[in-house]
Amino acid sequence: MADGKKMAESQSTAVKKLKATAAAGAHQKEWFTGLKARVEAGEDFGYLNADVPMEVLRAMDIPFVVNQWWAAICGAKRMTKKYYGLLREAGYRDDLCSYCATAFAESLDPDDHKLDAEGRPLGPWGGLPDPTIAITRLTCDCQSKIFELFAQNHGASFYAMENTVARKTPLKWFELAPDRWEELYDTDRLDTAVEELKELIRFLEMKTGKMFDINKLEHVMNLINEQEMWYKKTRDLIAACHPVPVTVVDTINAVMQAQWQRGTQWAADHAKSLYEEVKALADKGAAAVPNEKYRLMWIGRGIWHDFSFYQRFEQKYGASSGNASGGMSASFTVVTLNQGQILYMGVGCEVMLRTGSGVCVAASTPGLIDETSGAALAGGRGLQKNHLYMATVDSRGVQASANSTKLLVRGNYSVQ
């Protein structure tokens, strides 16, 4: 009885509340149906590992599925136990990297594209169509061999890209990654990456008959930058909120499903809608975990087969995890001001108005930088609630215009 109870608890249904989460789930099913129709019509179909530059295939309009996304779908459908049993029966180890090996294990299932007695597909979403192209990077011997075997099982062309490694990684590499590539990566690594991309494009042009257009790639990259900008705004908003307005069950689904669609207008629009929905909840002071006591940041793979695992932490310990979609945990202090008091900010200090009202204190321009909108707030102008402001020069601050004005503050400050 005890084991049965544990099994029932482990397979309980996680509660998802965001409209953006539901929209992402509905879209990916619609998209996958369309992809299968294109493959059935005779188009080439690529199966890629997550570290392959999918943006090239997006720009060339080659339909593709990302390995890690499909492995997550198989996990969510609780098919991996069956698939890894097939691995063992075929003589392979069953402790291989699950993200890498799941699709290969699925390719061993003779019933994957069949229907049950009631006409329902036996495989997840009717099974993966047979790819004509399988692409991975040579990040490890296991991954490259798995993709090679996967390609053989599907009759696909196998293509492997070189993978270089850093001689030395700067401590704050994440500050360099957005646009300071020459400082972060060795120039020979960048040169190799460019040549690898050229070779990949030539291979895809020869295989599919479709031609690469640099202007289309630029359009794809602009959409991706827009999408990631909205994710950063959502991340920062969630990190600054006390209490957290959403949970990881919503954010990881909403973000990860859309990530595999990046480079499309839908994905950019969806990222914006996610931010707007979270901001609306933050503006209302919504609490995803009413008894919030702790903050958790989940790193790595999602527990796709059992999202209620996260919610048990929330319900039992008051441990919220809304910022688990990739953001860094922010250390904010709650500061309460009475009318007339001024919080002076050091350079780089950030504040967010949560309750009450306050105005910017600045004798010259710029006043405070509104990181949420990207605009500058002049001295004497009121702060908007739940907007994040930064002082970029000294002698800037916030004066409370109401009693019990609460600010979230990160960085050096003083109150007078």
C-alpha cells in the first residue's frame, strides 16, 4: 500500500496557471502536426542536437526537431521506461545520457507508429517521423556514436560538426558572451566556427536543394534577440518580486517549448506575452506560493515526467521556484520609507517600488534609468510600481511621497 501511495503521488498532475503556458503547449502540437505533414509530402527533415546551430536550418526553411525537445516529450509521456528496456534488450547500456539516447531508444520500438485498439497512437504524438538528416557536434564519443546509430536506424544522412574547447574561461564569462566574443573566445575558435558553419550550409544545400540566404538568417537572429530580450525582462521581474507571482511549473514549460521555436515571429510574440502576463500578476501582488519562505533555483534538465515534484516543495516547505527558467537569483533588501525620507543610491544600485509612491531625486540628467522600459526618469518624476530603476551616476535617489513606501533595493544605499 505504501509503495502504491508513493507511485500515485509521484504521478499526480501538476497545476499550470499561465495562459502563455497553455498557448505554448497548444502551439507545439499544432506545429508538430504541420511538420509531419511536410515530411509526409517528401520534404527533407532534420534531427538536431541542441548545440547545433538550428538558426541555419530555420533560415533555409528546413523542418527540424531538436533532440532535447523530443526527449522531453517522451519523458512527459512517460515512455522512457519502455524505451530504455528496449536499449537493454538490444545489448546497449541503459545508463547513457537520457537526452542523447531517448530518441535512439525510441527508434528501436517497432510499435511506435502504430495505433492501439481504440485508435490512439502508441508512440508520443504518433511517433517521430523518419529524419533524412541527423546532425550533432562531437562533444563526446557517446553522443556522436548515438547519433550515428540513430541515423542508421532511420536511414538518415549523418553529419557531425567539430567542437572546440576553451583554453581558459574567464570568471565572469556571462558578461562577455552577449557581444564581446573576441575577449571570450580564442580567435582560432571563432575562425573554426565560421568555417564549420560554411561547411554545414554547403552540406544542407546539396542535400535539400534549398539555398542559404544571409538576409533570412539576419531576420531569424533579430527575432531571436527580441525573444531573449523579453525572457531577460521576465527573469529580472520574477527575481525582484516578493512574493514570486509564478512557479517553475509554468515558466519552464512556457519558456522551453518556445525556445525550440526560436527565430520565428510566434516565439518572439509569445515571449512578450509571457512577460506581460507575469507583469500583470506582479502588479497585483499575486503570490504563487502564499506561504513563501524560501527561494529555489532549479538548474539543468526539467523533471518532465513529474512536474508535481516541484509543487510538493512549494506546498510542504513554502519554497518558491519561479525564477528557475535561467535567471540568476537576485539579492534584494526591502526598505520602508515614510513620506519625505530619501533613499540615496550608489552607482549601480537598483530599486523597485512595490507599495506607496516615490519620486526620482536628481539635480541633473540623467536621473534614474528605467531598466524595464529602457527610458530615463528625470528628477521629480514619479516611479512606476514594479519597474526596475538603476542609478548610473552618484547623488541619485528616491524620495517617498507617502508613508510606508516599500522599495526593493539591491546595491549600496543610504537613507536620510
